[in-house]
Amino acid sequence: MKSNYHCAVKDCKREFCALHRFPKFNEQPERFRLFVEATGNDNLKKLTPRKIYDRIRICNNHFKLEDMRRVGDNRFALFRHAVPSVNIYESKTPAFWVYQFLEGSNVLEDVSGK
Ligand SMILES: [Zn+2]
């Protein structure tokens, strides 16, 4: 199976490894934020959460073995609460910009806890 997707993590050169979708923002906003932060990829700023879910992938190389289970010969599924923790971009500032495109929505309030 040939895929056009590649890993979103900045400077990740791994190929031929399993890729995972990002979480759905409306279901797991905090987990979504951790995924985006882990990539260190500014290009994601230009995308809505929906487009990120549709188009962006992150590779196996950023998860621990216990974060996933094998579901086929060369296929892995992440557990529902797994977040990238290996070979990720070390962000010094929280990625608050993730929520910029949601300003004015109550999703933003849910996330900040205010
Ligand atoms: Zn990767």
C-alpha cells in the first residue's frame, strides 16, 4: 500500500513506518494540542483541526511501544490516550496558537478552563 502521507514532526526523516491520525479536536482537544505541539511544525498553524485530522499524520517513531497495539501485519493503532513522547520537538512555549482559529467559540473556554 503506497501512501502520500508523511510524518508531520519537524526534522523527522523516518520513512516506511506506520502513520497515525491526529485526535479529533472536538473529542479530545487537549490531546490534539499535545500532538500539534510535539510536531513543532509551523505549517499546521495554517490548518483547521478538521484539515489536520484529514491530511496530517504522525509516525510510529514518536510513540512508545505500550502506546499502541498491532492490528495487522504492518499496522498499529494508538490507544485512545496515547500522546507523542519520543523524538518529538521540544517546545519552549505552549502552542496557544492552536486555538486562534477557534476564538469566540466555547471550545476555547473548555480548553483554558476559564
Ligand atoms: Zn516521524
